[in-house]
Amino acid sequence: MGRRSGWQGHPMGCTTPVIRPVTTPAHGRIVIEANDGNRYSADLSSFRIVSCDPPDAEAWARVSIDGDGLLLGWACRFEVHADQVVGLADKVARVEAAA
């Protein structure tokens, strides 16, 4: 995937942030808070072409963080790495400022 204008996430080559809390405000959208002090909001709807993508908002909301805080996973075996969320982020805010 090429880099689209409007993305605010980190480029490749940066240290992977560790995911702390995660929320799913809408099907295809994800918001994570990371140990770098930022809140990343990303539209992951481009991943809907993957056959194991959660089929609806209810399934999308049932996301969990792996033990290392680097991966988000769903029961349907759909997985997204923290780097993907950060790289696709269309909004980045400091956690303190966003509260």
C-alpha cells in the first residue's frame, strides 16, 4: 500500500508502539492508545477485502489485544498489527490533550 495524504501515523523504521486500550467506534474504525503517549484513530475498512474480516459492527467490537500489546485479534481470526493501525492513522492526538 502506498502512503495516502492525510495519514498522520509514523513511517516505517520507527519503534512499534505497544497498544494499551482499544475502542471500536464503528465497523472498520479502530482507536488505540499506545505507550508512546498518542491516541491513533484509523480507518481499517480497506482490509474488508480479507475473507476473515469481521462481518458486522457487533463482531468488530469483540476485539482483543495480544499479551505483548502488538496485535489486535478477533474471533474470526482477523488480525491487525499495531504498526498497521499507526501507519493508517488519519488522526493522532496526545492522550493527555485528547482526554
